[in-house]
Amino acid sequence: MKFVADTMLGKLARWLRILGYDTMHESSASLDDQLARASQPDTVFLTRRKSLPDGSMQANVYYVKAEKFDAQLREVVHRFGLDIECHVFTRCLDCNVEVQPVAKDSVRGKVPEKSFDGFDTFFQCPTCQAISWSGVHLTNTKNKLKRIFSEQSTESFKE
């Protein structure tokens, strides 16, 4: 499943990428361009708009009801049955492409020495060359996800 997030859903788009889901989000893209991308197979356009303009290209659209980010993420994960554990940090948060494992020696001098010494597994975005590893940010992210998904929603949403 792929997503195209409306310009007003940038934080939701970033967290869907954190969860490992292909999520396009370009704040400068026109609504028509976003809808055109969302018209691809297995792609959903996520929006908070109340309606779409007449004559706009119709795509598979899901109207996100929740106002706050935590509730939006719970809503989308619930609605589409997304896995929140298996693919965390498998995509570049900036480029939206899958990161690739790289040899430890290839990141020497490109990551903090403490991280280089403390970890054996590193990943790199093939597009922007950003390097990542399973540091404290992974633990913090997993803890935040546990908190988000263990909280009772303060906003209700109907399917």
C-alpha cells in the first residue's frame, strides 16, 4: 500500500514513512499533481479537506477525520490495517525510498565515532546518501509508538 499525503498532513506523512510505508508528500505539489499520483494502483490520497474541487481527477481518497497527529496516525493505521512494528525505519524520511544495508567500513568518518564504534549495522539512502543506524532514536520512536497506540483516542472517528 502506498500513500499520497495532502500538503496539510506533513507530520502524518513523515510518521507513515517511519513505519516503512511509501508515502509521497510534497508541500509544493498542486492538488491535481497529488491526485494524479494517488490514482496509481494500491495508492490512497490522504486529506483533511472537506471535499475535492469539481472536475478534479478522482483517486482513492481517504478523508482523515482526526485533527491531532497522534489520533490521525491511529486512525490511518486502524483504517488500513497497517503494521506498526515490522518495517520501522526502512525508508528514508526525506527521500521516501527504501534504505539499503551498507558495510560498516564504508561509513567510517561519515558517522560520529561513538556511533561507529557502538554499532555494527548501518543503512544508507541510495538517493540522498543519508546514513542511519539503530541508535537511541529507534528506541525512542518505538516508545512513542507504544504510547500513541496505547492511549485512548480523545477524538473519535467513524469509518
